[in-house]
Amino acid sequence: DGGITQSPKYLFRKEGQNVTLSCEQNLNHDAMYWYRQDPGQGLRLIYYSQIVNDFQKGDIAEGYSVSREKKESFPLTVTSAQKNPTAFYLCAVRGTGGSTEAFFGQGTRLTVV
Amino acid sequence: AQSVTQPDIHITVSEGASLELRCNYSYGATPYLFWYVQSPGQGLQLLLKYFSGDTLVQGIKGFEAEFKRSQSSFNLRKPSVHWSDAAEYFCAVGAITGYGGSQGNLIFGKGTKLSVKP
């Protein structure tokens, strides 16, 4: 089955904990993105990566970290420094070198308990 | 600054009525424009996209959109709405991706939530 897989679908975090959200793709696309979605706020870019072993901060990177060790994988860690982590997180991939759209995973709902 | 504005936060239409969702953008170069739809708790699905050529583009589920450069708009339309169209709709603008060039990030509007009355 091709596409983008985000896991888990639901995640609960205690205060002070780090948690990692998984994003895996088999579309063989180079560019990968993490967005945060809050009600009425649209999608805001957290981090992006256009190539393995390279990534860049987006608009709201504080309190988050990423890695890109493999083309297929772009995990996002929500650290304890993120003061308001409860949100819906979306991973997206996009091809390079052409006029292509972004493809999205099904999202992870993170809740602080 | 690059931005996308969706002026309507929430729209309610009757089933069978026509629909138009507005999108205005601010972008320094020739934009690539997209409309996505999102059902609650789900990811985003592409409805249609515009890169060049004919300014009226057709998408899935009977949707279409028209690019008007002079108005910096890319409004989404559907002649007859179905109850299953109830969802949130996002307009996005972006550049071509490419390492060393544009970051390729899509900039999204804040969305328009569509409710459909029976």
C-alpha cells in the first residue's frame, strides 16, 4: 500500500515528557514537512527537509526537533520545551524538480494529560 | 510577505445549492495554487491544482476553481453541493520544490468550514 504513514494516530503525553511522532513514506519523494494544526489556525510549518541529513526550521520550530537519516522517514520529537503541544500534527511529502502537490498523512492527535 | 486569505471561516449551504469558497493570495512570483479538503480527524486530500495554462481547472468530486491573476484569487466552486461535501477546505500557494532553491513549502489559508443543510 503506497503513501504516507503517521503513527500513532492518538498520543498522550505527560508534562515534562518528550514524545516522538513517526512519519514514513514510500512515495520516493525527497521533500518532507511537519505541520501543526490548531482550530481556526490553518496549518503552520514546524520543520521541513528537502534531502537526507538536512532539515530546516519552519515558522514554529521552538520546542520541536527532527531528524532525516533515511529518505523514507522524518520523525518529529515534541520536547518538554514545547509549552502547548496539544494539537493535530500532519506530515506531508512533496516531489522535487517539478510542479507537484503535497501528499498528507492521516495525522497524529497529541494530547497533554 | 507570502500569504493566503480565506475570508469566510464558516459557510452553510443547502444541499443542491451552488457553492463558492473564496481564496486570495499574496505571492512574489508566479504561484502554484491548490485546494485541499479535510474531514474531521483526517489528513488533507487534494481537490485540484493550478500551475499554468487554462485558468479554469477541474478537480475531483465535481469541484472547479478559477485563477484570476488580476484579482490574486483562486476561488473554488461547485454547481450542486452534496451532504458529503461537508468538511473543511484549505487553499494553499507554493513554489516549485528543489534543494538549494525554494523551500517548496506550501502556505495555507486558515480554512473554510462548510456545513450542508438537508
